[in-house]
Amino acid sequence: MRIYLLLIVITLTFTSCKNEKKNNLTEKATTENVLYNGKHCFFSKIENNRLVLEATINKDSITGNYNYFPENGKESKGVFKGVLKGNVANTICEFTQDGKKINEELIFKITKEKASILGGEKEEKDGVWCFIDASKGVYMNDIPRRNCN
């Protein structure tokens, strides 16, 4: 009887480990499908305000443009460069507004449906506006994915 119980425990352990591996592989494949190397485009228009994010992924590096065109106000155009960890991009973006250049930390996450920009309190450090504590930030400004044309 003990041998029979031991065989059941071993079988269950092996089966659960195998299922766990399968789930991890599925999650990894899903992330890789969403974050393939190449260009990713996102566009949002709420009333007459537009947000445009175009990112190019090459392994763990990411570059691109992040532009904001408000209905009433000054447009802000940015060029960013940084690293990608999982589906989160941590970049420095150089924005141009009214001929002035401003460097700012830009963190966003990419999913199958959208890109979301991290918002939070920032302070200037060595000429770059950085998050005081990014872990307290909130992802907002969801920008739906679109085809790159």
C-alpha cells in the first residue's frame, strides 16, 4: 500500500511540474509575440487631442518617437532611447516644445492592445526630469495599438 501511495505522489508531482513548465512557456511565447523585434505603433485621438507613440524594438533596446498634439496648446514632440525589460520600456526622451529641448524619463509598458505611459512626480537631476519614485507612479494615457503604415 505504501508503494502504491508513493507512486501516486510521484506521478502527481511530475504532472504538476510539467503543467507549470507548460504555463511558463505559454506566457513567454505570448510576451514574445507582442514584443517582436521591429516597429510598433500606437495612436490615440480624444476629441482633438492626439497622442502618437512609435517604437522600434531590437532585442532589449527600444527607440522611437512620442508626440502630443493638444487641441488648444503647444505640441510636444519627443525622441526616446532606452532599454526594454519584459514589456516595460525605461527611456530618456528629448522633447522639443517652442524650440526648447527638455530631457525627461519616459517609462511605458506595451501590451497586445495598447501602450500605457507611467505618470508620477518628477524632479530635475543633472538636466533630466526623472521620477522621484517610479514605483509610486500610475500607468495612464492608454494609447491603442494600430498598424504601422
